[in-house]
Amino acid sequence: MSDLPACPQCQSTLTYPDGALLVCPECGHEWAANATAEPDVVRVWKDAHGNPLQDGDSMTLIKDLKVKGSSAVIKVGTKVKNIRLIEGDHDIDCKIEGFGAMQLKSEYIKKA
């Protein structure tokens, strides 16, 4: 039995050394033999003033926002209730009265 670590991508135990690297024959992944596992990074969403956000928070818009594909504008001070945090460029998923479901950037909102 080998004392080499399992592949970090597919967890295969069939890894083998190739110079300074370890190689997985099943998925083809190569990594440094002395590499340590990266710690899990927890993302923290923040509003325009640096306050941390959580799912279910209520927000207020700090800038007029044009609605893509429409001539409508969401005005400053519009309340957004019960947000949901998501990954991506637009990192808040919410519903706005009169406009429906939207995705917003956290840089345009503040905690209410």
C-alpha cells in the first residue's frame, strides 16, 4: 500500500510521483507533493457602507437604478425586503414591489 495522498480532485488512491509532482492517472490532475490543502474561504457580503449582509435582511437602495430592457427606474430609497445572497457579479437576489424578481449588486444598497 502506498503512503501517497489521494487525488484532491477525484479522491483516487492510485496517485504516483513524477519528479516534484504527484499525478492522478484517473483524472490527470497534477499537484506539488509538498502542497498543503487550501483552507476553505468563506465569502462575506457587505453593503455600500461595509456592513455585513445576511440572507433575509432588509435593504434600501442608495442610487437610482435603470432596469435593463425597460425604461423604468428604481428610485433611491426603495426598500428591498428578504434578500438572498448569491455568487456572481450581481450578488443579491430579491423581489422589489412593482418590478418583480431582480438581482442587484451589493455596492448599491445599504442595510435598512
